[in-house]
Amino acid sequence: MKIKVKVAPKKQINKKIDTDFIRLDAFLKMCDAVQTGGHAKIVIQEGEVRVNGEICTQRGKKLRSGDCAEFENVIYNVE
């Protein structure tokens, strides 16, 4: 017996930054993905955030235009 499963496409949100880079924790706060900087620190350190498809545990990771961060099945693109 075969079971077919449909996977919903991940939601994508684009955010423009005015600087050369932004730290991962600040970017998650800016996108309203987390409520506070402390919340960002916890989810990043626990490996719940992916940057460009790979798990990232560095909350000070610099994101530049073209990078993306994924948290809770939502992809946040840096513009």
C-alpha cells in the first residue's frame, strides 16, 4: 500500500536591510519571527534556525543580501 503525502510549500518573506549586513538574531527580531533577543538566542543555540539551508548556532552570524534564514517552516530572505 502506498501513501501519498502532500507537503505544503514553505512561506517566504522578503526583508530589505539598509546596511551591508545584519546579525542573525537581530534579523529574526526584525522579521517578527521571535519576540525578543533572548528568544532568538535560545532558538539559534538549540539549532532550530537554518541559514542558507544549513543549521546555524551562531547568533552573531552576519547575513548579507541574498542570504536566507529559515525558522518554523518560514523562509526569511535578506534583500
